Amino acid sequence: SQTIHQWPATLVQPVGSPLSLECTVEGTSNPNLYWYRQAAGRGLQLLFYSVGIGQISSEVPQNLSASRPQDRQFILSSKKLLLSDSGFYLCAWITGPTSNTEAFFGQGTRLTVV
Amino acid sequence: AQSVTQLGSHVSVSEGALVLLRCNYSSSVPPYLFWYVQYPNQGLQLLLKYTSAATLVKGINGFEAEFKKSETSFHLTKPSAHMSDAAEYFCAVRDRGSTLGRLYFGRGTQLTVWP
């Protein structure tokens, strides 16, 4: 079956510390993967997307980076966290260009930078 | 680029009352349209989607949405609200035929249901 896993569920990190959030997908190959961020009181902002191994596109300049080391693995990272990086991060896998398109979301990571 | 407008960041209704959450999109070519629900600290769950000719789409939990091309709208409704409907709701669009599959989201509407 098709599933998407994201971890950790919650994270409290001090300013200046590194970050690594991981997302993995099961039940497919070569998925299109996305990282979204939901800041308090705001909608979902697309941060990065990837259509294949090593292929990363960034939507907004920021303190974060993403990597796709394996076909079904998508990682969101930061070398030094800022307070403004706090938020709810969601990994998504979105399928197909046709009317059968579907989106699968991870359970999300609540990141609090203190 | 697509844009999605959800009118009203907060909507409050009494239990048993009609729920109406508004969504408008910007593109001239009708996109695929979605409504998602998010409970606190959870991912998004698909309520319903519009991808074909049927303009009235029925989803889970008694929700439905009507696609109106002339109004570029896809409003979400439920005849009778339940306490368990309290959550945040997101409208999203995706360009037809796009191989990338990117979803553009509205800012979300927080639904509160009063007893």
C-alpha cells in the first residue's frame, strides 16, 4: 500500500542548532515529493520539491535546505536554526498529472525553536 | 502561478447549523480542486476533490462542494455541523496536466462549532 512517513512528530531546538527532518514513502517509485511549512496563523507555504534523486527545487530563499539521497527519501535540513523557523512542517507525495491525482501527507513535525 | 483565496480565516457555527466555507481560485482554465481537513498537530486529510465533469462533489463526513466555473469558486458545505467538524480546512488547486503535481493552498479556515 501507499504510505508516507515523517518524523519526528515534535521537536524543540535551540536557536543556532542544526535540523534534520526525514520523510519516506512506501509503495511507489520515483515519487514527486514536497516540503510545506505552516507557520502560526498562516497557510501552507511550499518550501521545496523534488522530482527525483538529487533533484531539488526551492520555492523561497530561507535558512533551510533539502536533499533527496534516495528515491523514496526526502530530507529537510538546516545548519543553524532561527526563531522564525518555528512552525509545522509537512511532507507530501503528490501523484499523477491526470484526474486520478492524489496527495498523501505525512503526520507533520511541530518544530519549536527556542 | 495559481492563487487560492479562502474568505474568512475563522468561521463559527452552532451545532446543527449549516457550514459554508468559501474558496475561489484564480486561473482561467479550471484546475483540479481539493478540500482538506487538518486536526491539531496532524497531517492533512482529503475531504473531496473535483477532477471531472460532475460539478457537485460529495466527500467524507457529510461534506460536499460545488464547482462553479462562472464564479471560479469551489465552496465547501455541510447541512448540519457536528462538534467533531471543528478543525482547520484548506482549499487547494492543481493545474490540469501538470506533471509536477504541485498543490497551491489557501490560507485555511478555522471552523469552530458551538454546542
